Amino acid sequence: MVADVLSYFSEPAEEFVRRRHGELKSRGLTNDEIFPRIAGELRGRRVAAPELSLRQLRRIVYG
């Protein structure tokens, strides 16, 4: 269990964004709901990622 928690917090920001986008999209949320939520989650992580704009988050997911 400790290893799972450590791996969650060591996940790079780009991987986190892609994973969370997929999870939230599968729950039926729209991108207009998803990207602000992800931005907030990134600020709350133990090791905060650099501040990313909604446009930057979209580029991580869609290239």
C-alpha cells in the first residue's frame, strides 16, 4: 500500500493530467469541467506542478 501511495505522488504532471482526463471523461464530464478540476488538483498535490494554463493542459492531452 505504501508503494502505491508513493508511486501516485511520484507520477509526473503530464502523466497525471492524461490519466485524470481519461478518468473524468469516462465519468461523463466535459472538457470545460475537466480542465479546471485538473488544474486545481495539480495545485493540491504534495509536490505541486508548475502552474499550467487550461490551454497547456489541453495540449498535454491532445498534443
